[in-house]
Amino acid sequence: ALPPPQSTCDAPVYMVVEGRTLDRARMLAYGKAIAESEVYQKLGGYYVTMPQPLEVFEGDLPQGYVNLTVRFPCIENARAFWNSKVYQEQILPIRQNP
């Protein structure tokens, strides 16, 4: 699905991804595949935060827990990223079932 024309894409949204990294090599390959595909850039998305371990001030998180945030200019572009053929068929499988 193509994103809407830029003139109608002006309600920014943030996609937050969080979880444990169980296979660091696969997650590095996943990040590299996203970067090389330029799918974020084509849809106006960019990282607000990078996947870094969190500093926990209260409570406990599992070892290897990370959080990252990606900003898109509108929900349609975020959905276009998630549902894109390149993401669903080529990139997403890299990180599944570690």
C-alpha cells in the first residue's frame, strides 16, 4: 500500500518497540535489513531512540530488554511500513522465532 500524499500526512505518530533480544546476531541483521531497505525513510520515518538497554530505576526487567521509538508523519505511513511486502516477507522473518 502506498502512503497518502504528503499534504495529507501531517499527524505524527510514534511506533514503540520493546522486548528482549534473544539472538543479538539476528537482531543486528534485522536492523541492517531495515536500514538497507530504506523503508523508514521512504515513508518519512526515523528513529527517535535507538535500541539500547534501559536503565531501570524501579522494578526489574529481563536481561537483554531494549526499547526503541520510530516517528512517522502519520498513522497511514506507519501502517504502510508494517504492512509493506518488503517488511512482511523479507525483514520481519529475520527476527521471528529466535
